[in-house]
Amino acid sequence: MTEQRPYQWPDPLLLYPDQGKKSYRMKRFRYYLRSLLHWQAIKKFERFVNQNPLLVTLLNARPSFSYPLVHRFLDKRFNTQQRFEEMCDNLTFLPEKLTALHLSPLWQQPICFGEVIADFELYLTINDYQAMEGYWALELRYKPTQELIYLLTFGGCKKPC
């Protein structure tokens, strides 16, 4: 069995690589500045994540899931501490509930609730689109082609959003 590498705050090139002639230098610069500004929260987040092997796997595979800590998560009015608390709660709540039910994490296996109407299935899955809107998603898919018809991203808030 190989030992997984510990979680570490992602490098800006993982989130914003240059693509052909298009440069993301300014986005990387903003990422770097936000990372400096929130350095203490980042270190606290790294400690939190490294205590949970499932989260290490998830966040090492999806660098964009970390960035909301220094930018915005669910509600742009949250301060750094509120974002930290909401992110930690959102990252652990649903996986803990699924583990208690002996189900795989959503990033390994989405949950299909079956057909809601003929040829349309509803899935609970991980949000692969925009982590700032929440880590989880409900997807309505057209069964014959698996075409995404509707996407609802969400996360839970302890405080009113």
C-alpha cells in the first residue's frame, strides 16, 4: 500500500495554468495575494484536512476546492473565519453521513435516486463546476444519453445565508 502525500495548499499553476497563448498571470497574482492575506487560515485548513484521510484524497485531486477559503464560499458576506467553519462543515457533514450508511464518498460514486419521470434520473454527486457555490450537486440527467439537463449546486449553512 502506498502512503498518500499530505494535503498542501495548491500552487496557483494547478488552478490557473496558461493555455496556449492565453495567460492567467493576473489570476495567479490575485491568488497569490489572497493566499498571503489569509496565510493563518490556510495553515489551519491544512491541519484540519490532514487529520482526515478522505479529505486529503479529495482536495489533492481537486485543487479548486481549496480556493474558496481565501475568496468566497456560499455567501460573499462571510469573513475568513466563517468561510473556514462553513467549508470544514460542508467537507465533513455529507461524507460522514454517507459513511455511516456504508456508502462510498460522492467523489468516488454518485448516488442515483432513480427515474423521477420517464427517462430522467436524479443524482446526488460532487460539484465539479464551481466549488464556491457549494461542494455538492443534484443533477437531472436524460438517461439514454446521460446529458445534463439541470444542475443544482449547494452546501449547508449553519447561519442564515
